Amino acid sequence: FPERHIECGIEEQHMVSFSGGLSLSNITPFCSTFGAFMSSRAKDQARVNDINDTNVKMVATHCGLSVGEDGPTHQAIDDMSSFLGMFNTMIIEPADPNQTDRIIRYAASHYGNFYVRMGRHKFPIITKEDGSPFYDENYKYEYGRCDVISEGKDVTIAATGAMINEALKAREILSQKKPNLSVEIIAVSSIKKFDDKLIDSIKKTNKVITVEDHNVISGLGSQLARHLTLNNIHVAAFKTMGVTEYQLSGKVDELYHSAKIDADAIMETILQII
């Protein structure tokens, strides 16, 4: 029954464990729920799947402050950290709808456990300078791939998910206020693996800002800092931007502003380290 959809109800633990069993029977299961439930309530079962080297595609929605009005109990800001210590589980956060398509195809065609993290609100399609989609028909995703969304020489912004669009907004505002300021924006797809595009950019600008709709303690900021340290890469400035405290219920733009991870906050941080 290739088109079958199985509703597990509010039994997230069973869903993830059940998916693990299916995957060991030569079936490729995709299971989905809110990130807050996938990463905490079903973490035990995801860990057992990791130990058993299963082939489960966990696709979580409503992650980060993007979930908005559902409040802090549903705002998963520590979900990626749940899978950091799992050796056989890959973490991915798409940048826009087009990259999401390629990432899902990649997960479906490659063996292994995946945690694909997505928000709730609609992300705009990222475009090139000429207005065409950045993630077009020629784009091919590989695990750990980072993409240079816009080129610059003064500072590198490493951003994930919805924060890529916020960084682009900040760059646009700065281009009018500080036309001589050049900002390079890198879309980071995984906090477990970084490719040469990101590292080369950091070496070039010698200044880096990480931005994420997640806490900085166990997300992109901490993992990139670890990677640079272990590889003896020294920078003049390193700033992390992310969720530093629990937020209230509200619209996504209000929450991003409150948490100081919106375009205005990114712009201010850029000016601080230049």
C-alpha cells in the first residue's frame, strides 16, 4: 500500500518506534508531528532507532518561535540538541520551500535517520539577484551543504531556516544606510556538518554572526564555534544570535523582535562588530 497514511493519534512515542520497525522491514517511513513532541516526548524511541541504525525520516513542523501563538510549551527552541548526540541521525533545517523539496527527496533516497526541522509560518522563496529562484531545478542537495545566498567581504552571517530571510532583510536595509558595507550570507542546512563554502567565507571576512530560531547553547552558534575551535580557525569577531529565554504567545514577527533575532536586531549586530 504505497500511498497509505497511518494516523497514530497523540502517541508520538509509538509513532517513532513503529516507524523504526517499519524501516527494518524495507519500508521507508516518514513520520511527522510538532518539533516539541518529536524531540522530547519521543526522544527515547528516536534514541533506540539511532542505536538500531534504522531508516526513519522524522519531519517536524511548528519548530522555534515560528509556532507563534501556541506559546512557549510548543515553541521548540531546544529540539535540535535532542539529536546532536545521536550518531546515526542527521539534522537538517531547510531555507525555503524549494530547498525543502530537494531535502525531502534526499532523505527519501538516502538510508539513515533524519530529523528535518521546519517552522509554522510561510517562508518566502529565496531568489537570486535577477529575481529567479535560488534553489532552482539545477540545485542538488547534499548533507551538510551550505549555500552562499549573497556575496560580501566584511562579515559572514551564517543563518538557518527563517533567519536567512531576516538576514537578507537586514542586508537590504544596510545597503541603503551603509552602501560600502558588504555582507555575505550563508544558508546553513545542518548544525552537525559544515562545508568549505561556510569556512572559506569565515576565513575571508574574519567576522561571523550566527542567527537561528533556536537557542544558541546547543544549536548553530555553539556547534560552529566548536568546529572553528577544533580546526584552529581564529576570527576577529564571533557573535551568536538566537532565542535566549522563553517567549510568550504572539505573532511570529512580534516574537522574533522580542527575542532580538529579526532583521533590525541583525542589522544592529552587524554594525557592532564592523
